[in-house]
Amino acid sequence: MALIPHFIAGERVEDAARTQPVFNPATGAEQHEVAVASAETVERAIAAAQRALPAWRKTSLTKRADVFFNLRQLLKQRTPELAAIVTSEHGKVLSDAAGEIARGLENVEFASGLMQLLKGERDEQVSTGVDVHSVKQPVGVVAAITPFNFPVMVPLWMIASAIACGNTVVLKPSERDPSASLFIAELFREAGLPDGVLNVVQGDKVAVDTLLDSPVVKAVSFVGSTPIARSIYQRASANGKRVQALGGAKNHMLVLPDADIDMTADAAVSAAYGSAGERCMAVSVVVAVGDSADRLIPAIQDRIKNLTIGDGTDPASEMGPLITAEARERVASYVAGAADEGATVVVDGREQHFDGNGFFIGVSLIDHVQADSKVYRDEIFGPVLAVVRVDTYEEGVQLINDHQYGNGTAIFTRDGGAARQFEFEVEAGMVGINVPIPVPVGSFSFGGWKDSLFGDTHIYGPESVHFYTRSKVVTTRWPDPESSQVDLGFPSNH
Ligand code: NAD
């Protein structure tokens, strides 16, 4: 069985004291082993990144930009190949995998504008004969730790900007679908990135802890579940590093009675069940105001009947399996417990039969979900849509604002005033108005509020340039030495 290796200083490294199986979720079969890094292997990757740093820092901005222009072309050309890798290890359907690559490309395109992004500021004559300017310099070696659900897009959220800003990187992808990161690292190399600027270590907590504790690593970007995000934030910041740690979500879609029901049902089904609900911006709760639920639920049921669930490589499939057998059991247990929590299971995904040993489950729709139930409070991360009924808009917004997560949210309405009010008062980092999954385009930054993000900087886009650089402010004067004298007073700006 092939071993998925690390990638250090431009080479594949098969350093595997331990290994872990990588499954094809559509068949349930183990297809590869992935190397699980020891602390020594991670130290080796950190050392490679440290060695590559001085030369990469000195590389001209035009040469750096060249890498991203080349990478953009390569990623476009190789999209079918990379999408097939994603589908074989993650399970999402091929079109969805290609979609994730396209969204990741936005970050590459953003990074290729690095000349503009890294511009400093200058102020002339701030005091007589004195000028001030600022520059943005890299922070050094940075760590990128990513989840299973977007094995291409989320690494690109981090590494494109980090590298463009002159840093070197150690990427620790998810051990569940590790091949995509290796493919990306080799594509970067083909695009002209010098060896050691981007290193990949495969592994688990041992690798992550080594990165968090290394004094060489200056900044940590993490995306994953909330308990891990919280602990990463605490450990890395206690070690004096910059940290951005994005966590889990429970994204609410508020439906007002005036919303177009067909359009809203299309959006709810797409956003709840796309990628089997394994998206951090998936809609997992519909908050239906007034009588909207009575019209929306049958419309959603109609659409569910027509969904095709199957192997992601089959062009007819609209939804694939879950990532692991454990994930499927976990999702099933929430559906099993829903009725006891006072909800009505309208469609039970456990009842759908699938041939073979893939990690498939059908989609579920649960009505009359109570705000104090586990189905409502927890991130299920599967194809389960909960419907909470409320009487008023105010009650709906209050529910959303009281939830521990604040990643994305959306309102569906034809009323511009209500939409504006929602934007103003809702407590979430990303808001959609008649848009169910409002993932910002690459020229903006992505991030949630509350337990969906630890740290104060959002990921990719302009905030990433801030995160991956240190600013230096330089004050300059060129006085006539003849006029020089000792002056113990505090310098004032006259
Ligand atoms: P996860 O937290 O289990 O794993 C994320 C990363 O952390 C992986 O690289 C994993 O190897 C590592 N890890 C796991 N346990 C660890 C530990 N104890 N110590 C140190 N490192 C550890 O998340 P996942 O299951 O891979 O991904 C799904 C989660 O990610 C969901 O909660 C989802 O909402 C979240 N997510 C959030 C966003 C966002 O932008 N906010 C985006 C994508 C996914």
C-alpha cells in the first residue's frame, strides 16, 4: 500500500515511525497509509523553513509574484487531477472538489498582487526636515494547520498570503485526506518556489504540538473544530506567537414570511446538504418566522426526494459520503436522539439504504427543533437540517445572537429594510442576504465571531497581509551637521 510522505526542502520524505490508514469514503476501503510525523521530522521541516527564509525574504517582489502567476496556470490546468485526489480521499463529488479548487485559486490570484499589498506608507515633513515611512516585513517561519473538509481551499487560504508576504511555511494538513497538500506543494515547486519555502508534514497532535512549541515558528494559522481551535490558540499564544484559530459553526438561515419559498427551499437544500453538510459555512438551522415553515418544509421535502447520493466520481451524484464511519455514526446519533428532544423528524437519513461499505447516510430534515436541544446547540457536521419555528423577526435574531457560534448567517426576504436591520444587529462574522453560504471573495477576509474564531485577525484577503507581516516605521532626517547640538528635551514635532 502506497505511503503518503512528508515534503521537506523540496523532497518527499518517507519518515514514518507511525502510519495511519487513509480511506476511500465511497467504498470504505483503506487505499493508502499516511506517514505520521515524529517530533524530529517536524523539527526537520521547521529547520528547512528556517534555512529557506533569508533567501526568500530577499527575493524580489516581481520574482515572488511570478510564482503565483505560474501557480495559477498550473492549478487551472491540473484541476481535474487534483479534484480526483480530493474526491478519492474526502468523498465530495467531483464538481464540488473542482469548486473548492476554484475558490482556493482566488487566494492565489490575490497573492499575485503582492506588490500592491505590501506597499508601505510615507509621510513627508512630519517635523521640520523629518520624514516617516513604514514597511511590511515577514514574520518568519509560520505554521498552517488545516481540517479535512477543504483539503485544497483551506491550505491555500493560508499559504498563498504567507508565502507572498515573504514568510516560509510548515503546513500540517488533515491526516484524513493528506494527498492534496502534497500535490499543491509539488505544484508550487513547479511554479518556481524555492525548496524549503513550503514544507508539508503529515501527522497528528504530536506534529501540531511540536509546531506550537517551537521558538522558530512565529505565527500559527489554524482551521478546524472549536475545542481544538481554542486549545491551539491558548498554547500558541502562551508561547508568544501570533495566532488565528478558526473553529466550528452552526449557521442559521432566517426566513421571513415574505421570502420567495421556492428560491429559499433551493438555497436551504443546497447549503445544508452540499458536501454532505461537511462545510463550515453549511446552513444547519433554518429559523422560520411566522407561517413560513408550513410552506417551506414541503418545498424542501420535494427537493430532498430528487437528490442523488452516491460515489463522488459518478457525475450523477450530487452528494457523496461522510469522511469516516465514525462521522456517520455520530451524525446518525443526533438524528436518533432528536425525537426525544421534542423535535419532529420529517426525513430520516438513516432510513436510506446504500449498497457496499461506503460511509454514506441519507439527508435528514428535523422540524420543531428546540433551542435547548443538542441537535440545535451542537455542530453536527453532516447532512442534517434543523428547523426552528419563531413568531417574530426579533425572536429569530435573538436566537442567532444567543448561539455560541457566529461564523456565517443569512436572511431570506424581499424586504430591504429588514435585511439592513439584520446586517446591523446580527452577531456573526459573515452575513448573506438571499445568499445562503456567504464565503467572502478572495479580496475580502473570512472569519467568524464568538466560538467560531479565536484571535482577532480573519483569514486570507487584506487581514492576512496584516497577520503575516510585521510593520516597521522608519523616521529619517538629513540635517546639516553644522546645526547639530545636544538637546536632552523629548523630541517634539516642530
Ligand atoms: P479537527 O479540529 O479535528 O482537525 C483540524 C486539524 O487539527 C487537523 O489537522 C488535525 O490533525 C488537528 N488536530 C486534531 N486533533 C488535535 C489535537 N488534539 N491537538 C492538535 N491538533 C489536532 O477538525 P476536522 O474534523 O478536520 O474539520 C472539521 C471542523 O473544522 C469542523 O468543526 C468545521 O466547522 C471546522 N472548519 C471551520 C472552518 C472555518 O473557517 N471556521 C473551515 C473549515 C472547517
